Amino acid sequence: MNSLSNQDIKRMVLVVDDEFVNREMLGFIIKRDYNVINAKNGKEALELIRKHKTILSLVLLDLLMPVMDGFAVLKELQNDQELNKIPVIVLTSEKSAEIESLRLGAVDFITKPYDMPEVILARVRRSIELSEGSKMIQNTSHDETTGLLSKDFFFQFCERYDKYYPDEKMDAVAFNINHLSLINEISGRSAGTEIIKKIADAIKVLLNRATGMACRFSDTFYLYMEHNDNCEEILRRFINEFNSLFKNSRTRLVCGVNPIVDKKVDIYRRFDRAMMACNSLKNNYHTNISFYDTELHKKELFEECLVADVDTSLVNKNFIVYYQPKYDISGSRPKLSSAEALIRWNHPEFGMVSPGTFIPLLEENGLVSKLDHFVWQEAASQVRKWRDAYNITVPVSVNLSRIDIYNPKLEENFMKLIEVNGLSTRDIMLEVTESAYTDNSDQIIQVVESLRSRGFFIEMDDFGSGYSSLNMLSELPIDALKLDMKFIKNIATNPKALHMVELMMEIAEFLKVSVVAEGVETEEQCRLLKDLKCKIIQGFYFSKPLPPEEFKLLIEKEAKARGSEAKEIEYVNC
């Protein structure tokens, strides 16, 4: 005998309704496609659900019944790890009951009276398919850790709510736990999980007082709530209560609110705006709540324009590579030693856009690699042009972002760049930020070590701003440390700042690597660094970043000053 396929086996559906006529009507509609069993109250339903839990595909559940009503059944199912994956369609004629049913895990509704059999059958079939195939909801509609809605189901829920209550004023709220990883590292992951659970429990209490729904994913919570004029006061009190739990000052709960959402904007975008408000608090420790407003809206539109214009601006050379010189101050006079390539954007509509604005934006949108490649090509071409014009080589350092380092063709691309421009690997120096080394350090070290073996000079950028341990530092493949400018700023006025730089110089000496001090602005800073035997400095004291046509004047000046000296500008090494 041939075995039956899954398609040949009828799924089992439980119909729960205290009215005999209703049970018979639903059974008649679906019995051709499904095996139907019946219960006349919630107590009987739970007994049958537990008995047939491994083969039961769907429950059609009435809400108003004697002995045990449908709400009680939903709560029992929600709290049972084995049963809460069985989809439930609620049978109701009350729209207000639908919201509570969704909150308790119902996946759909069938409205009484049952006068559209084809619609009922389609909803039953769709709910079973979604449950079995996880096409839209991944096995469960709830987050296992907190019991809040899953992210996918949350957005479905919000859209359904808007459909039933299109005129209701709603707020989109985003909570984020900044630096939750610190709790996980210091106290263990279980401590971080407990914090997440406590916040989720408090959110449930909050939603008991106000109509709304919530979901959780990672260290972020979304709430969709009916607008309240006291929203800020309520949320601020909520946040302050939890921030008192965080012993580490860098860990805190922050909140972004998109108030009275524009329902012409899709549901995902509404919460993107709440998150934009939330993210605006990253470096603001004066407040823990931010509202999406006209200014943020303008910022959003501005950033959208920038992202959309990147490719065109690259083609049209609206991006310009500037060069900031580095000077060797170890001798009797400062000598031009090398330069750092820095990108600038002369946008056709907005004019000069700050790198502090567009670089983080392009990193966030995965476009920074395009920018890096443009800088590399421009820098290599410029080194060649200067050599041909002045018979002098000015090595230029370029930045490697995290995404660049994970590119398997990185080394191949650089070797091709060197070959095409007729350069040496010592002519292009590579800057890697300190923080990049702490992210999957084994892989990054391997990539950087391979580049060093090719002859590239590696600088650790922003040294002192990250979290490298001294032990880790001793193992990193680097040739130079670039001191972050914040350490240089106060060395002429603050003995502690000066001593800190002195300690960093000693570390560099111990590691046998050179030091580049950036952000040098005054003669006094320059003198103090020279006394500490810092050989290479960079900053406004000598020059701001310059476009190529202005930088060439520095090369001409250097060539003239050297006179009969060797015209090959020294590579940065100590």
C-alpha cells in the first residue's frame, strides 16, 4: 500500500463554541478539507487541545462561553510552551475584543455571523499554512524571553489596529538599552537577560493602563500606544525607574518617540523615526528621551538626499580628497614627511558637507567602502603626479574601515592599485582605528599582518580612544601609533594630560613603534612633543587639510628648503 503524503492527510481543526448551531455551521464549512472536532466551552477545549497537541493544526475559538471563556483559554495557551504554537482564530463580533485577543496570541478573526464561507475557509487555510511554513511568523508570535510580541507579528498587529481604528491618534515609541553589553561582560549574560525581562514586565504593566502593544528584539523595545498628552511625563518616569538599576554610568535606557504618527507613512518608517529620535541621544547624557520633530524630519530628508547622491557625486568628482601634511620635527627644522588623505564632499545642492555628517551616515548604510576605494585611487594617483612633477615621493596614509578589512580581495586590490600607478607599497600607508582591532581581532590581525608582509606601513589610528589592553597591544601588527587629538589638546596647560602622553610614548618605545601626534595646534604643543621625542606631528600648527593644488605648494617649499639634500621625502619610521 502506498503511504499517504502530507497533502493527502487532513489537518485537524478544533471548533470551540457554546452554541450548537455555530459549531455545526463552521464544521459544515470546513469539514470537506479538515477533520473537525468540537468543544462547547473553554474547559473542554483545553482538554482536547492537550490530548491532540501533536496533530492539532488550528483552533477556532469563541470568546463568550460558560465554564471557561475564550480569553482564559488564550491565556492558558500563551503560558504553555508546548501549546502556544498552535494557531488560534478568534470567533467574535466585537472589534474591541480583537485587540485583547491579538495581545494574547490570536492570529486572526472570523466575524459573526458566518455568512461568507469562502472567506472563512481561506482564513483557516492561510493560518495553518503560516503556522506550518513560518512564512511570516517564525514559529511563534511572541518573543520567548519576554513574552512580548515578536517583531514581525508586532508590525502585523499595528497594521490591523490601524485598519480598525484609522482615526485613533497613536505614538510610536522605541526603547533602547545603551551598552547592554557592558552588563553582560561585567555580570554575565544572565544579568543582562534579567534586565530585559524586568523592562518587558514593566512595559506590560504600562500597557495595562493604556491601549497599545509592544515587541522586543535584541536590546530594543517598540511600543505602539494611543496618544496621551502626558506621554513625556509617563515615559520619563518609566525610564528613570530603570536607569536607577544600572550601576554602570554608560548603561542606560533611552527612549525615542514619534508622536501622533502620520498614518500615510508605512508602519516600518514610523518606527524608524522613533529610532532616529532614540539614536540622537547616544552622546547626550542630559536627557533620556527625545521626540521626532520638524528638525529631525529635516535631518531625515537631508540624510536621504545624501545617501541617494553618493554614486552621482563619485562619478562627478563632487568628492574631493584633501591632504594634511605630517612633519618630522626631530631635526633642526621641521621636514615634510608624509600626508594623510581626508575626504571632503562639495555637494552640488548643500555645498561643503562635514565628514562628521556623511561618513557615519555612509557607514550606517553600507556605502563607506565605495568612498574608501575612491580615496585610495585618488591618493595613489596623486602620489604619482607629485613624483612626476617634483621628483619627490610623498607617502600618503589612507583609512581602512572594518568593512574593507573583511573584503577577501583587499590585498589584491591594493597590489593592483600600486602596480597601476607605478608605486611602492611604502608609498601608501594604511590607517586602522584602534576600535577595529577589538572587533574580531584574530581575523583583522591576520589581514593586517599579510598587508605588512607586502611592505605596507600600518598605523593604528585614534590610539587611546578605544579599549585595547596592553597585552593585546603587544601582539598587534602595527608600525606606528597615532595619538588621538584629545590627548594633545591640553598638554600645555594640564600636567596630567602631558604625563599621559609621556606614558604613551613610553609604551610606543617599548613596542618599538613610532608615534604620530595629531591635532597639534600651537608652538608650545609642538615643543613639548619634541621634548618627549615624538618624531612626527600633524595638525593645524603646520597646516589644515589642503586640496592637491594647494598641497603642492608645501612640496615646492620643502624641495627649496632642502636644496642639495636628497629629494626623496623620508618614509615614516623611527
